[in-house]
Amino acid sequence: MTINHEELAARLSKAVVERTAIEPLTDEHPDLDLEAGYAVQRVLREQAGPLAGWKLGVTSRAKQAQVGVSAPVCGFLPAAAALDLGEPLHAGELIQPRAEPEIVFVLGRDLHGAHCTAVDVLSATSGLAVGIEVLDSRFRDYRFTMADVVADNTSAARYVVGTPVPPAGIDVRLVGVLLEKNGELVATASGAASLGHPAAAVAWLVRRLALSGEGLRAGEVVLSGGLTAATPVAPGDVVTVSVDRLGTVEMAVTD
């Protein structure tokens, strides 16, 4: 069966608007592969309005082995999806939201090229920040293949970014990360949970974008990959993420 990227993108957009989960695209299109998933995602990106940056997924080596891939996946961040500091997450706008902690890179200059390294990323970074990413798979019960999740823009929904701090002297591999919900510790991690070094994850993104002649732009933000498992959130919850030397971000959840 021929894959119509625009039709599949429309199906995902309808799920967002109607806040109703759908079955995985691969149930109907078992031949949907990662590259076709990125083609569907590209259609969504063209319709999304101004972009604020990018995000990475499946940056844990253990997770990659679990799902049978050898590299991360990436998605885009619409500017309209950003939550300001102190702004609540309206869970009623989403289907099945989950939150996870992130280390965020703020680009100080453009960065592109097929041979980008973690050192290049660090030299181009003007700030590091704590982030909370809110995931919201459009697929029922978070059941999907990697091609499905790429098509679904890696489950991207909302995100909040703390105040950036200068990266000089901070080894982001070693910073400790705490994820709390309603005052209870949910999970801990270190920066190294993202591909061994979050900057290596961002470098992978730059190399991936280079395949289509794209790159990162000064001022863009990059969520470098969830550092723990994502925790479900509902109205009344308060999620707090703390990262050594980068600070703390809190997000309240309302209807």
C-alpha cells in the first residue's frame, strides 16, 4: 500500500485537535519505516508555524537496545508549544500527558555539518538550562513502533525551559538530576544518561539535520533527551525538576 505522508500527518493532527488517541500508523501501514516517519513529521513541521528548536528521543543506550535501534530519534519544537516559567500545563488540552526531565542547550551561534562533534556543540552553546518536556503520544496507551513515534514528532506536546546559565566549567555528564511529583522523589539520573554526554546527543542531531541540508540556528533550544522514564501527570499535580548547577524548574498541572 502506497504511503501518503500528507494523509498520515492529517490523521495525527486530527488526533491532536480532537484529543483522541488513535491506533499506530503501522497497524495499517506495516511498511512504514523510520525515513517515512520523518517524511510524515516534515509535513507536520511545515504546518506548525515558527519553530523554537528541536528535541531528541531514545537517547538512552539501554532504551535503544530495548527497542532495537542504534541511534536516537529527533523531533521539532513549535514556538507555540512552549510554557513560560510559572505557566501551568492544561492537561485538558492533551490526551495522555507525561513529564520528563531534560538538559536544554541554547545555541549561541549557528551549527551545522555532517561531522559535528560534542566539542563543536559545547563551543556553540551560549547557555544550559533545566527543562521539563511534556510528552503526549497520539497513539493509544503509548503503543507504537519507532517509525510511528517519529511520525508523531516523537510525542512532543509542551515544554518549559528554565533560566540558562553559562556552560563554562560545567561537566553535563556528571550533573545530578532529580524528578519529583507532588513533593515525592520519582526518579534520579545524571547527565550521562543521554548518549553518555548530552552534547553528543545534540551533535547527533546536527549530523541528522545535515542529511537534509539543515542545521541548528543561533537562539534555538535543544532538549537533549529525557534523562529518566516519563511520569504520567494529571490536574492537581506539581512536577519539579532539579539539575545540579543548572537550577530547578516547577510545573503545575491544571484542567
